[in-house]
Amino acid sequence: MGEPITLRAADGHELGAYMAQPPGEPIAGLVVIQEIFGVNAHIRSVADGYAKDGFLTVAPAIFDRLERDVELGYDTADTQKGFSFIPRLEIEKAVLDIEGALDFARTTTGKKTGVIGYCLGGTLAWLAGTRLHPDAVVGYYGGRIGHYAAENPSAPVMLHFGKKDTHIPAEEVEKVHVAHPEVEIHWYDAGHAFNCDPRPSFNAEAARLARERSLEFLLRALSS
């Protein structure tokens, strides 16, 4: 369904991305922000799924500033490589790359555009909401979101977390809740990465319910 494209960030950096077109006129744009595994088959399938729902989706390759065309699996070696990017990732530049995707989707559709992100992408989706101007934000299990709880989002936000997630202490999420009681936060009887179907942590019921809620939220925020 999708195709590779090239985006340009405000600082001139060119990065790759995956774009998926809806079957008809797009109802809105949606930027899909990757996990630590790059724009791999799973992230492309997420983008394809939301494209089928009517969104023009763009998944920017956030790691392109460090290594081009990162696409990892979930075995030990690939997981270690994915984690190795984190200390080298410059958050401010990652936000610039998301801005490039956001601008592209808005310009292409001429309509509202939201962001949705997973794990690393969940934290970056929050930062997109506080530092950029998307029209809606959805974040799944953003691991460092508590570090940025003091920042104020400029758009409606929905967040998803697993009660059994050993990577994200509940008190980190509570920081966001205390600072922003208006943010819609959902908890599931699941662990980290419960939405990622190729991984053992996948929880079909949690993934189904979270996506159902996310789609309803995005349609409400972006199609009006």
C-alpha cells in the first residue's frame, strides 16, 4: 500500500519516510513515530492500517541522522542495536524530523494532522504535542515521558500504558497525570510493547482496545 519518500527538516536534513495513502480522499494526515527498531515491517503495517481508516500516514525514519534505513527485528542482537541509538539520539533534531513529516502530511492533505507514536515514538509524540503544533497526539508506552511532564501540549492527547510494564514506573506516568489532568490516560492489563504483534509481549485484547480508542479519538479530533 505504501511507498518510500524523502522529507526535509527545517535544518536542511533529508530523511527517509514511509507514506501510505488511503483508498479515497484522506480525512486527515497522521504521522506514525517509530519504536527503537526503525521504520520496520511492524511500523509500516501500523501506517497501512491507519491509511485504510482514511488517513494519509507518514512514518519518518528518526534514526536517519545516525544510520540510514534502520530496520530491525526483535532478536537480542537487533534489540541491543536499537537501544544503542538512544544515547546518541538528539531529541531536538528528532523533533525537527517529526515536524518535517507533520508539515508534509498537512501540505499534502490540506487538512488537520495528528501524531501517534510507540515506545520511543510515544515519548516523541508527547514532545511533538508540546513543541510543535499537531492537531491531536496519541502515545503508547513512552518510556521517558515523565521527564517532560512539565511541558504543555497544544493539542488533545491520549496516552496508553500497560500495568505490567517493567520499563515504565507508574510514578512517571503519574507526573503527567498530576501536571495535566485533562490528558486522557488509559491503562491495560498488559506489559510493554503490547501493541507490537511480532513480539512475545503482544497482548491482542489490549492492542484491540487501545487502537479502537485511538481511532475514535483521532477521528473526533482530526475530522471536525
